[in-house]
Amino acid sequence: MARKSKRFAEIAKLIDKNQVYDASTAFDLVKQIATAKFDETVEAAVRLGVDPKKQDQQVRGAVVLPHGTGKTVRVLVFAKGDKAKEAESAGADYVGDDDLIQRISQGWFEFDVVIATPDLMGAVGRLGRVLGPKGLMPNPKTGTVTFDVARAVAESKAGKIEYRLDKAGIVHVPLGKASFDVTALLGNFETLLDALQKAKPSGAKGQYVRGITVSSTMGPGIRVNPSRVGAVQE
């Protein structure tokens, strides 16, 4: 506990909790305070001016980060016949149909992304109770229910991430690793914000992006000034 207190005391010297930073400075600070023995994940939390209780104000989608996430993504594809061969050629880690459904129903989850062809969704739907809570259920809105499995696999491997509004009206998204340079983190950040802007519900009123915080796995949140990020200006 003493070590943790000392570490956070040092961090406190770098961050002014009352200040809202420009994105570049914020990411520079995130990198400075990411001193864990592993390569910490850098995440953005974006608070949106929408009502998560209203169906017409939901924000959900997917975006390919230009610099990837720094994570090796294991992709599972539900497909058969030529589409199964297509998925394998594209680099999918696991490809199958009933055999994979059986394994997952028995508690196997050694994968990060699930893609399915539309013709198999009837069978895959039986896994809703186990895949849904883990955020792994294929969905047309995020491009994971498609016959273009080669493209879906390639995008997932390249750094495609899904985003979804939570009950508090916040979107949490990984932007990369602390080992990334600031330019790469900024590129991913701006791509995310652009995607969120395009996904703005027609029912959203007033200021859309209310607040942004970036942080590393073991670090505190650092506030970013939305008005100084071109992608989110009204």
C-alpha cells in the first residue's frame, strides 16, 4: 500500500486535477505516468449529451483505428463452405459452425472478436446469453454479421474496435498502448471522435460531447478539452 501511495503522490505532481488539457499534452502525461511493469492500455472515456434510456439516442458502432490497438486480436468466425475458406485465408484464428457453438456453450472463450455470416445467425443466436454479456455477440451494426468475412477479419486484425454507450452516457474505448508515440495515440483518438460525431443521434440536443478523459490502465484520468478537438466542435 505504501508503494502505491508513493507512486500516486509522484503522479499528483504531474497532473493538475482542476485543469483541462489539450489532447497532445494529455497523452504526453499519460505516457509519463504509465510506469507499470507491463505495457499499459490507453483508454478514452467520452461523455455524450444523450439520454441512454431513450432508444433513439443510442450510440453504437465500430471504427478501425489507423494505428491499431497494440493488442493481438484472436478472431473467431462462424461460417461454412466457401465462406469458411475465405475466413481462414484472411487469417481468422478459429472457423467453424456447430463445433464452435458447442465449445462456447461449454465455457470456452479463447477469442476476442466474433464474426458470423447471416445464414448462421439463427444457430449463433443460441449463444446470446453467454456472448452478449461479454460484448462478443455478432451484430450487423458493428459489421460482425456479414458475408464479407475476409474484410471483417482483416479489419479486426488491423485494429477495429467497437464502441457502445453505457448506462451513464459514456463511451469507453481503448486507443492503444502506453508504448505508442503521442502522434499515434492522437491519430487513433481523432479517428474515434470523428466516428462518434458521425454516429450522433438525431434526437441528441445541445452540446453533444460533454467531456473527455484519457487514462492508462494504472493511471488516473486526465481531462481533455472537447472544444480544442476539431472533430467534436459543434
